[in-house]
Amino acid sequence: MWYYLSYFATSIIKSINVKLPKTAKETAGIYLHIPFCKKACHYCNFHFSTSMRHQPEMIDAMLTEIALQQGYLENLPVASVYFGGGTPSVLETSAINQLLQRIEQFHDILPDAEITLEANPDDLTTAKLQQLSETKINRLSIGIQSFFDKDLEFMNRAHNSEEAIACIRNAQEVGFQNLTVDLIYGTPTMTNEEWRKNLQTVFDLNIPHVSCYCLTVEPKTALEHFVKTGKSKDVNEEQVAEQFQILVEEMTKYGYLHYEISNFAKPDFFAVHNGNYWKGKKYLGIGPSAHSFNGQSRQWNVANNAQYIKSLQENKLHYEVETLTTRDRYNEYIMTGLRTIWGVDLIKIEAFDIAVKTHFIDKSKQYLLQGLMIQEGNHYKLTSKGRLLSDGIISELFWI
Ligand code: SF4
């Protein structure tokens, strides 16, 4: 069911905004979904449009939503702001500044907050990087995916390998040291040797954080169509397992901490924003399809640019909401916690329900015996062997 909430005009809300003093150490995050991309990548099922026509209206709508949603985080200090999408780097720097200023108007952004912009290499010209370095963005998340042109063509990415390398060097030159790149493995066009070369390029470029995702054939994507019609090979599970193994070995060799199944970082470069999701912290999502979480319920905005803009032009929020049950919250905790090096805490599990604790202890016994999990005091974690089988283990531990 969709909920439409009417509020006072934005101008009235702005005038009643009051920032309460910080009373707790708890922090929150803000996510902004920028739903525009130059090209549709064949594997992608995120919400975006390749038409840039309604960008100004979209920014206005997001500015309005920030004002309308000012109370959602209950004045918690904000430790991270994340521009995701879509492709936020297609925005003019002035639009990024406008959005940040509007957030600052309603929220207490911590002085050391992580402010990330997702960017694609073809947008990161030297001039654009220079402009971005003059904003409050202090971390770039660059969608590299591969340093080989044949993989990039297979994925239908908008950039080439030359641009991928140049943008990283140029970003470092203008002062962005806090960089993360996304890479994809399991691509049918990429051999294990080429995967090693991709990782070596990351090490040579001295990139402190890397997110590596396995290529997934998502429903209703061009890739799914190509696989079904035989135009593309399907993802090979054996190749995926081998490349994941190579990934973990190489990253460890070069001093990266495997702190979450898909994420590797040098010490001091763990992602604050993603960490907040994994730790169950509250966050506010702005923009079409963006999700928000306040500890008790989750809500997600309409995934349609025209409908989103229209609602906000009428000062209405357009979202769907789901109240989370104890079971939902336990299952989420298991799903996110066990993917990290911190694992899950029995005390927190007991706080959900004593029966859940019994269920968890019973189910995890077999994995402890098989060396797939370890117990350190109250903490349960997956071993590196267990991480290879994480999906199966996690679903067995769910409380159904
Ligand atoms: S740039 Fe990112 S969001 Fe856009 S189509 Fe490609 S993968 Fe999807």
C-alpha cells in the first residue's frame, strides 16, 4: 500500500526547524539517490533513467523532500552522507552543493563525517575533479568494474580502461586520498589471470578501499535476455568460486582487511556509510527508490521519476512502509552481521527474544563443528571457509 503524506509548505517547515543539542553518541546516515545514468549497463537492475531531461525538477523535488523529512532522524548527528544512484557524478557541482547545503540546514553533520559521491570514470574529467575537490565531498566511490575494455564492452559501461586509470590518478592528484572502487568478478569474458591483473592494477594505484561484487544475472535486465537467448554465456559458479578465492588471497597479501564479504579496506579506510547499514543504524533515504530505516520500520520511495517529482511538487511524500517484526529484525541482523568481521553478538540476539537465542545456538552448532564458524566469547563469526558458503549458512540461521 502506498502512503501519501501531506505536510505544510516547505517554507513553513523550514521556519520551524530547530536543531536539538546532541545528547547521545548514536549517529545516523543520509543517502541520496540520483536516478540518472548516461548508459544502461547490461547487468543493472537499479532505478535510473538515461534521459537527463528532468534533472532540474528532480533536484528541486529532492530539496523539498529533505525539508519534509527533516524529523525522520530525530536530530541524530549525521556521520555519513552518501550520493548514490544511478550516477551522481552526472550532476553539476552546483546541484551537489545545493543538496548538501539543504541537508546541513536541517541536520547536524559531524565535522569528520564521511561524504561520498559515487562516480563513473567518464564523468571524472580533470576539471570536474577539481570542482569536486572544492565541495564537501571527501570520498569518491568510482565504478571501475574492470580495467579491460572487453569486459567493459560486455557490461555496456560508458567508460573505457584508459579513462578508468586516468580518473584514479587525477582524483589522487587533486587530493582525494579516500577512494574506493567497485570491481566485478565472474564475468564470462574475464579469465582468472585477467582477474589477478585487475587486482594488481588496484594495488599499483594504491587504492585504499575496494568493493568486489560477483556478476549476477538479475531479472528483467539485458543480461538476463542475452543469457536466455544464448547471446551471452551464463555466470559459471566454478569460475565465481575460483575468482572469489583469488580475491581474498590477493587482498590479504597486500594488507587489505576483508571486513565484509564484498568489501576490503586498508586500516582506517572502512566505509562509514555501509558500516552504518550493517550495524543497524538509522538512515534517511532521499530521492526516487531510496530506502529509509528508523530502527522500527523501513520505507522506500516510489521508484518512478515522474511520480516522485509530481508528489514533491505537491509537497507530498510518496512511499511504501513496512513495520519490522522481531523475526525480520533478527533475520536482518544475522544477514548483515555474519557478512562482517565483527560477526553477531549473542547478547543482541537474546534481546530480540530468548527463543531466537536458543534457535541460533542450536543451528550454529554444526557450523562450529565443521570449522565454518568460530565463537569468541559472545561473538559468532564466519571463518574464511564459512564465507565461501555464507548465503547457505545465513539462510539456515534465519528464524522462519
Ligand atoms: S552506471 Fe551504475 S546505476 Fe547506472 S546503469 Fe550502470 S551499474 Fe546501473
